Amino acid sequence: MYVVSQPKRLSDGQNQALEKEKAAFYPPGYLHFLQQFGAGTYRGWMNVYLPDTEVLQPFAEYDLWEHDADSPITQQQISECVAIGTTVDGDFLAVHPQTDQLLWLPRHAERLMALSLQEQENDERYARVLDEIYRQVYGSDQEGAVYYEPWSETRSHLFLRLPPVQDGLSLLKLASMCREAFLPDLTIENEYVCQLFYRQLGGYVRFNYANKQEVAIMYEEDAEQAFVVMKQWLLSKGCEG
């Protein structure tokens, strides 16, 4: 698994709190993953964070999901759930300590799901668990590289624009030129976006194919020198601030 930037280690207080948790009802490897990598976003899809006992409490008051004999929990039990993740689309991944169930609370569907998982036997087992959850929820494997982006208070960004110019560079061509000029440590590319990851940036350069103009540089504050080099190169190719 590629880690985008230096993980932010948990504080002593956070580690002590995790050690007091009853780990049996959490997914395999979840607590160890947090201690190793800290909170962050997995494969641009799932936000992984410390157990949150409060965020789902208000949802017990709303009729967001159907509850019948086949529902894994009752509406009242939603307030007892512990959230351990949220997708970028707003779906919740949670556990219910009393029922020992791993639950999927979808934003755009009417039924909750109980997820069943198999034990994984390696250091990245929670990453494999998340991949299995993706398969169960969406019915297919997630495409693209396996990477994790730790949340950082020292992350900075710059947005640039490649203006449309007759006979000028396309964003697709610019991304290809950037990849040749600065060999990335990881590349993720599809019809909508190209992301070139660089360890010296502690981040990546993103070319937004969807709007055909936007270029973004995500970098750590201590990577200022690498950032300046990348910025100047992009400006020399026609990008504007």
C-alpha cells in the first residue's frame, strides 16, 4: 500500500483510549491500522478515523432507513452504533457493540446492511477488509492503485488553470509531459482525472480531465522546495494561478 505522506501518529491519550477498547467487535486489523497510519482516506473512498460514539446518535430520530424483521438492528439501536468510517459520499461504516455486527448505513439507499468478513493474516489486513467491504456493497472490485492519504494539518495546496488556447497544450498532454519530466512514485489515471504522486511532495499533482483545465498541487509544508520546482514547471507550460 502506497502511503501519500508521513502518517500522523496517534497521541498517547488516543493510544491509551484504543487499548481500552474491546477490540473483538471491530473489523480485523482496524485498531492496529489506526495506530500505524493514523486517520486518513483509503483509496480516495473511505475515511478511516477513531471510533465515534456520538455522530450516529441523531440518526435514530429520523426515518432514513427501513426497519423490519430482516433489518440487522432497530431504529433505536442506531444511537448505540460506533462509527469507524465514512465514505466520501456520506455512507457510514459502523459497529454495534451489543450485537457484534459490522454495519453499512448508506446515504442513498433505504436498507442497512450487515457485513460479514473473513480474518486477514497480514500487516495490511484492514486495507483488505475495506476492499472486501467495497466488493460487498458495490458488487465489484475497486479499480486503481491501493493507497492511503493520512490527514494532515500541514498539508497545503495550490490550484492552477490551463486556459484553452488554440493549438495549445491539452490537459491530457500536459499530464503526460509532467509524468516524463518528473517520474512519479505512483500514478492513478482514468477518463476523469490523473494523479501523479511524489514522495518528495508528500502529496500529488492532480489533472482534472473532467473540466479540462484545473491542475492542483497537494504538498506538505516541509516540501516547499519540491513544490516550487513543480509550480514553476507548470507555469512555464502555460498554467495560470
